[in-house]
Amino acid sequence: MRQFFNSVKSRAKTVANPVLMHRSMTSTHCANIAQWLNRDMRWDPVKEQFIGDEEANRMLYRAHRPGWQII
């Protein structure tokens, strides 16, 4: 975490590749959702959505508190 903050402050590259880290965390979140719903699912990495599973897609995001929405 400290290295990340130092990179932001200095505008230097991070040690870890951001795209690789994003994909790594996405796969972990997908695995957790599949386990919670107790079923197999298919993932579209381009759209970053589950294919044909609205219940699982709703679990990808949580509601923002009023006043803190991203517009």
C-alpha cells in the first residue's frame, strides 16, 4: 500500500501492473459471487458482466450512499 501511495505522489509507475491486478481481483470477486450463489457462471471480460445472470450482476456493485454517487 505504501508503494502505491508513493507512486501516486511521485507519479512513478507502480510495482504491480494495474491491468493485471484489476483482472486478478475481478476473478476473485467472481469466484466469491459464484460461491455465494452456489452455481457455475460465465463471465464476459470485455463487458465485465456475468452472461445471462442478472442476480449475479446485481452483486457486482453496491448502492452508494446519498450524496456519494458517481455521475
